[in-house]
Amino acid sequence: MATYSHSKVSTFENCPYHYKLKYIDKIKVDVPTTIEAFMGDIVHRTLEKLYKDKKFKKRVSKSTLLKFYKDTWDKEYSGDILIVKKDLKAENYKKMGIKFIEDYYDRMKPFDQLTILGLETQDKMTLSNGDQWHIRIDKLACDSKGNYYVCDYKTNARMKNQEEADSDRQLALYSIWVKDKFKDAKSVKLVWHMLAFNKDAVSERTDKQLKKLQEEVINLINQIKKAEKENNFPRKVTALCDYCVYKSICPSFKHQLEVEEKPLKEFKEDEGVKFVDEFAEIKNKLKELQNKQDELKKNLIEFAKQKGVDAVYGSNMKCSVKEFDKVVLPEGEEKDKFIQLLKDKGLWEDYVTLNYMKLNSKITKKEIDEELRKMVDIVKDFRLSLGKRKDVEDE
Ligand code: SF4
């Protein structure tokens, strides 16, 4: 049975191809991490130190903690860490982390509201399908009344609202483990310390909700297993790609990163750039021509009507303009009735056509009868589509 974690299944949900690179191919890249993840990691370690030192009755001063944070940052920071927001520097993130720790320290001091049961836990639980699930709780605590607290430090720049807290999967799954491990638990509260806002978001789940959640996770795991079996990991291009450490080797961005390093002259000389520019130009011209053709068609019809003719003559060609009866099929409910009537009268087979697009999708996704699949050939083809580059401003 395999082991899964919140970050593993989230990676698959966000982009199956990223999942493949990270967990199957185990690709190492030049970009070690993003600045957000780097800062978040050191903040986590600093707050872990706070509670560890307290457990061993060491004096926990704010200045000691901040020194630990700054020293760790200086020791581990490297220039290849990815900073996506171009108007910010590493120093800005370092200062943000300092503020998070200061605010948390001032708000929580003297840190004895709860009994700490675990920090950065590394346990596992068995899901109902037999797979293992990693339990990584930043801070697990309880009070004297039998309430347990699964706490997570968040360095996000956006406050978690109640709806998001109530639908969050990560901590909710951990509460299954807590309920199982601590039989005296009267309640398990899920707490997100939103450090950027110096506030907490809190949620709690019923057993029924947890059962449903576990089923959803198992369903997701089954999708991962299916993708692994079929070696089918499509790319999902979203805003998250800006933070992806595999961007430079991802087929959806590799060429972009290659050419954006080039000076303008070399950029314009790049074969791919030239192909796309020309392709886009031709597409635009075709669109213009199509519009022009539609306009000419209208003019010719009008001209023929006015003159009372059904052929208009040019220098070398003539254009016949013939009026004909065009059938417009009914829509909505009437359409259903129309189809039913065709069937009732035994005419359906004569006029129905195959929906190729739908059939193509069902066959390639293996969602159709095996006997039918065996009768078709599947060959490789390409579909080209032009889109605006989101990283380039309009001229
Ligand atoms: S850059 Fe985007 S599409 Fe490519 S692997 Fe990363 S997340 Fe997936």
C-alpha cells in the first residue's frame, strides 16, 4: 500500500504533470524553491524552536527567536531561490517573516494557554482503503477540558475566510487521526494561525463530514493510481505555474524561458518566434478575409435583389446568387419532440450523424466499450491554437 500526503495529492490536483516530475521522475532542478516556501519554512522552524525551548524550560526571548530566524535565513538563502513578484526583493520577505514572528510572540506570550502534545509531527494513519496518510501537524495541543487543537502556521498573504476553513482538507484529515489516537478527545478544533494578519481561523468537523472527506480523498488517490497505471499526466496551466520550480523544463514554458533570456535581435531571429509570429499574422489575415467575404456576400445578395438578377458578372468570373429554402430545426423541448418523432417514424437512422468530437474524447479517455475501442485506430495528431501571451503587455 502506498503513502500519500496532503501536499502529494494537492500537487496532483493542481497539475498531474508536476506530480509526475516531482514524485515519479524525482527530477532535481536548478531552482531549489520559491521565496514564499523558503520564508514559510524558516518561520515554521523558528516557532517550532519556541515551543521546544519552552518544553525544556529554556528562556524563550523574542530576540533569541529573531536571531535564530535571521541566522538561519542568512545561512540558507541562495540567489537561485525563485522570486516571482518582480517588485519585491528577498529582503522584503525576510522582514515579513520577522514581523510574523514578532506579532505571534506578542499575541501568544507566555505560550502556556495549551498543553503541547506534538510539534511538526511525522506520524501516519491508515485510510479505509488501506493506504497510508502522512500526519504532519505543525502544533498539536490540548486543554484540560478534553479539547484538542490541530494548529497550522500560515504565511499566506490572504486571510482564510470561514468557508475556506470549513472546507479545508488538510487539517480535517488530521482530526481523524487525533480522534483515533486520543480517545478522551471531546472535540478537535482546527486552527490556522494566519501570521500575516495576526489572527486565527478556526473550524471543526462532524464525524459524518470526516467520513465523507475520507471518501473524497480515496477517490482522488484512485485517480492518481489510474494516472500512474496509464502513465497519463496532463499539464494543467494555471496561475500557479509562475511558482512552479519545473517551469524551465515544462514543455508548456520551456521555449518561453529560453527566448526571454535572449536580447531583442536574437529573440526575433529565433525560429519558433518567427513561426508563431507568421502563423498569427496569417490567422489574422484569414479572419479579416473571412469578414470581408461575409460583407461581400451581403453586398452581392443586395445587388442581385435590386437588379432582379441571379448572376452577377465580374472580369473573369461570374457569381450566381440563388435563393433557397433553408430549414431551421426547432430548439429546446421542441427539438426533443422532433427527434422523438423521427425515431417513431423510423427515420432516425437515415439522418443521424456520428458526433465525432464526443466519440473521440470517450475513446481516448477509455470511457467506451472495449469492443468498440478495438475497432478504431488511434494515431497521433496535433491541434494548434493561438492565445495571447499573459506575460507580455499590449503595445
Ligand atoms: S509549469 Fe505549470 S503546467 Fe508545467 S509542470 Fe509546472 S504547474 Fe504543471
